[in-house]
Amino acid sequence: MNLLKTAKRMISCLCTCSLIINFSASSIIFADKSSQQEDTSTKGLGCLSNNNSSAIATKTLADFTFDRASLPTSTDLSIDTAFPPIGDQGDYNSCVAWATTYYAYTYMVHYEKGISSTYDNAYSPRWTYNMINGGLDCGSYIDDAIHVLEYQGALTMTDCPYLINDAYSFDWPHNTQAMINALSTRAYNDGEFSIPTTYGSNFENSIDVIKFLLDNNTPCIVSAKATPLLTNGTWKICKNSANYGQNICVRNAKTTSSGITIPGEHTMTVVGYNNNVWCDVNGNNIQDAGETGAFKIANSWGTTWKDMGYAWILYDSLLSTSRIKHASYSSLPWDYDISTYRDPFFACGGATNDFCYFSIQDYTVGLVSEVTITTDRRNQLSISSLHQSGSFLTDQFDVFSNYSGWNFNNPLSFNGTLVINHPDSENIPTHLSGYSWGTRISDTLLDSHAVCNVSCKIVDDLDNTIQTYCTNDYIDGTYHTHSTPLNLNRGDVDYSNILTLNDADIITDYIAHIINLSNVQKVLADYNNDGLVDLTDVTSLKLYLASKGIDISPIDEKLNRYIQQGLIDCKK
């Protein structure tokens, strides 16, 4: 599919307080649910303005070919064991990270790998949020969050805990190996698909696209205009027997009853749909056009919100004018007398309802740069990876990017090591020699708050040092480029730049399953370049070492011992 870049950037903003669902015999009726008891605990609220830039590919109906008649009447990803339990962002403005990382990314990775999700093994929204919020708790962009997942992967809640009740940390992680491990599975093939806000065949067909994505195990990321508790939405209850009494939003508004525009937006995850969900929106006890069919969303305000953290969004609420007619005046929509200005639910005041999504892919981690720094102005730091084959090229977006345009009352410091992936090195055999690898490190403001004690090294996926290429650099108000040429030779698994008895010893232990090798070492261990790491590689390397006058008897003794122990099959 051709990927067209959209000119619009999805904004994240967060909302507050939860709602306790407390049905009594008298409350399970057609009614606006706003009168129910509220949870007074606070939840995140905040937004970023649209800067008309996006890294998400725009998709159209022409990009999707499938048999619409074959779509099931309902799909619910949240009932799969791969879907994580409902989480709570607390009063931090991290909804984008919860929707993209905790829900969508966790579900897809764990679904593909056959893992049952728990809170601890789910992927951490703190990881993503702290990468893109500039150290300030004021929201983030959906495309920025997806970009982190595409280039850095994600850390789990165990490796990067998300703590609330004033215990939240805006620090970047310090677990280098966990960050390297995260590179082996990452997001890719992102897309943004929009549903029109006027009813017709394009609306119906577009609804089917989202159903198709969900039916193919792809959650969608959406945003909505929101006040605390989403009270700008009109909430009612489902009337069909299978979903009776569950919460459903039938209308959203971009203004308050007094006409004031609602500034906030909140990001959630679409996890399912059901064509049979019915809400008697106009209260006439008849199943009218527009009253059936809804998307299911997972929210990040804890299990006290709506139905244990989930809710339904009526398809009709995505329209700028409801199809549902007034119970008494068939020429008017049911909500003609509501004073708030209707907003298509996932449109955020725009012309279309926007759904973002991405896929998951495993990668072979090749070369990685570890950059150790000290800075007391993290917001001024920017790092990108480089490779050289004739001239320097920037491989990736600045994941560790500066936010110097923001007003920092309390700038964050960082003293630790960051992991920078080198994407082209994933094809390891073709990048063993002839390339230089490095990083571009920037401090964006000349103010005596430098990025200092900078050191850089190339490592493999097991965090073995391949080569150091920078020590004790000082950068203030400018950028420095550091790189190193690598010429790795087959057999040199200890990265010493010379073939030794130690290399043969390491390869012997590997084929005896005594030790593991990194992805780069596995390529180098294939000394004869036949695609296998086996006894013939050790034999060939021994012959080379012997030709250089090196005593190879220690390797012969180890081989004989391993063969007698059955650790190595000499016939293979």
C-alpha cells in the first residue's frame, strides 16, 4: 500500500475523575447516567496544540480489500488473555501512552507470542510518556508515542514501573539491557484511517474497515473531546439483553451548555465492536435506525469508570447529525433540543473521526550505540543514530529529542546510559565491514548547562562491547558527531580484532550449549560462512590458528570432553 503522509497531527489530552457504576432496581432504566455517584479521585487532564505535522501514514478505503459480508457481528479483543487488565493513569496526563503502549502494544505483542497479560508483564506507559513529554506532565502526541514504539520498542511495567499517588517518576530508565531487549520487537506499518461524519455508504464502509482491523487483532487508538468524567458526552444504557445495563455514549459535545469550547482531549483504545448493541436513544421503545451498533473502548481511569473500565460508543455518535429521529418530531434528530454543540465522537472538533493503528514485528538486533551522558537540562538534549557508507546519513528520528521551546520551571536532569538502535545493522552479514557507525548528540542552547561526560560505544544485543568511539566529550549549545569504522572478521567472536584461541573456545562452548551468543557473534561464529555454526567452524578455525603456530591442544581437549559427555555430536 502507498503510504501518504497526513498534514494533521493527532493530539492527546487527558481527562479526570472516574464514575462508579451502582445500579439499583430503579436506576436500570432509559436515562442519562450523569446523575450516578462519582468517584472524586482525580485523573489526568491536559492537551497539546496541533502543530500540523504527523509521522502516521494516511490510509483510505482503497487501501483495504476484504469481504465485508464475512465480518462477524461482533469482536472483543479485551476478553483475550493477551489483553492486559484495565489500568489507571492517576492524575498524570499520560493517556496516549496508556492507549498506545499499555493496551494496543501489549495486546499485539502478547497475542503474537502466546503470552497471557498481567499488569506486571504489560508494557509501560511511563516508558513511552517520559520519552515524549519533555519532562513535563502536559500530554503528548499519538504519532510521537507510536514512533517510540517503532524505533525503541517498550519496557515492561516490571522494568519501568508506573507509580501514582505522587510517586510517579519522570526519569528515563537506567536498565540498559532491558532497553536493548526492547529493540527485538517493535511497532511498524502505522496508519491513520478516518471515518466521515456524514451518513452514507462511505460511513458504513469506513465503519467496516475498523471492524476489519479489530477482527484482525489490531486495536485502534482514538481521541475525543473530553471534560473531567467525559461529562460532555451523553451516556445512556444498552437495552439489548446480552449487554443490558452497560454504559454507552450516544453523543459527544465540543462545548458546554453555556457555549464554552471544551479544550481537552482524551485518548482511548478501541478494542471491539458489536452490531447488536442497542440503546433506545430517543426513548420510544422502538429499535430505530442509528440506535444499534457500537465500538467498545478501554479507558485508563481504573475499574471504577463505567463498566469496569470499558464502555460502548454508538456508531451514530460519530456523525455530525444523528440519524436517530426525535420520538415526537420525525423531521428532527433526537438531540435537537440539547444546547451543547454536537461533536462526532472521535473527531475532536475536526472533519473526520480519526483512528490510528500499527502492527508488530520482530527484529534481529545488530549494532546498538550506548551513549552515557550527564546533563541537568534533559529538555535540551537530542540524539540520533548515524551510519556512514560514503557520507553520513541519519538513520532514525531523534527519540531522545529536545523540548527547549517549552517553559521549564524545574528542568530535569539525567545521568545514565541511553540506547540508540542502528536500524540498517539488522542485516548483520552485509554490514560486517565497510561502514562507520555513530551518533549525533546535540545540546540546543548555549547556557553553560552542557551535556557532559559523554562516552559512546557500539555493543551487541547481549550488551557486549564491540568498540568504544567517544570518551569524556563536552557539548554546549551545539552538536557533536561521533563515529567509528567497524571491520568485523568471521571467527572474531570476542571482538578483539584478531583471531585467538579464545574465539575457538567461545564457539566450542556455544555449539555445546554451554553459553549463548549475541546475534552479531552468531554471524561471526560461522567461520566458514555456510549458514551454520557447528563443529566444522571450530575445526576450520583450529587449522587457521595452528598455521599461525598457536597451540590448539586446549581446544582439542575440550572438544573430546564435550563429545564424551554427549554435548557435541561429532557426526554432525
